Amino acid sequence: MKRAVQNGIGEYLAELNQKTAFLEYLIGNFNDGRKKSFYCTAVNLLDMEDLNEIKKKIAEESKTASQKDMIRRIESLFLEKAGERGISLALRK
């Protein structure tokens, strides 16, 4: 809500639409049946600048890597970026 107030509702909705599209791409192409919650958490907590950087790396690396390798790589990209930002992506029960 803080971002909606700071940046305006239009910009906030545009960002949410971008995040939704990226999340749908990840789940549609790189979901091994166990990553949906992880992807949702990561996309929600990281900002668009970070997500765009990760998206670019995925596009470059997915041309030559297997899907299984890419799933592991995507997880490591998210964890690395979250660590830089002081964000924990661990699920809490």
C-alpha cells in the first residue's frame, strides 16, 4: 500500500500487472510442481528493477540450459538478489 500511495495507483497497478505476467511466465515454463509458492513470494517481495534483471538472465541462460537446470538457476538468482536486499524468501509455517 505504501508504494501505491507514494507512486500513485496507476503506476502501482502497472507494476502489479508486470509482476503477474512474470509470475505466469515462471509458473508456465519453470515449475517442477514445487516452486509455485517460492516464485509467488519472490516476485511479490522483490522490486521490478530486480525482477527485470533476473528476467534478462533467464532469457539468456534458458537458450542453452535444460529446464531442470534452469529451475535451480532461477531459484539461486532469486535467493541471491533477495540476500543482497536483506529479504528472506524462506516460507514460515
